[in-house]
Amino acid sequence: MGAGSAQPLDIAANLAEQLPTGDILLLAEQARLGVDAVADLQAAAGSVALRDACRQVLDCLRAEAPEY
């Protein structure tokens, strides 16, 4: 990751402060399943905070696995 890019642990810490536990657990499970699962969650999320969190996780996943 380039300088100025958020690191995965920084993202996780920030999201833990911003989201309810249930959303964190759901997002973590979707992240474990992959980019498509997180994108689906982002599309279905009713909460702006959860959609933003999905975007952050997607950016991180794509940076770590650029084939997506």
C-alpha cells in the first residue's frame, strides 16, 4: 500500500468505533467471503455508516488482491 493509504488494522480500529457490534460481525464475515460478498452487503445496507464501512473494506481488499 502506498504512503497515506489506510492500513487494515487502522481501518478495523476505526470501524470498531463507528459501527454496532452486529454490523462489525456481519462485515467481517462478508470480508472473509470476499469482494463480491462485501459489495453485495454494501448494495443492501440501509445504513450510510455501513455502506461507507463496506467501501473502506472493499478498497482494502482490492489493494491487497489487485486481481479484483
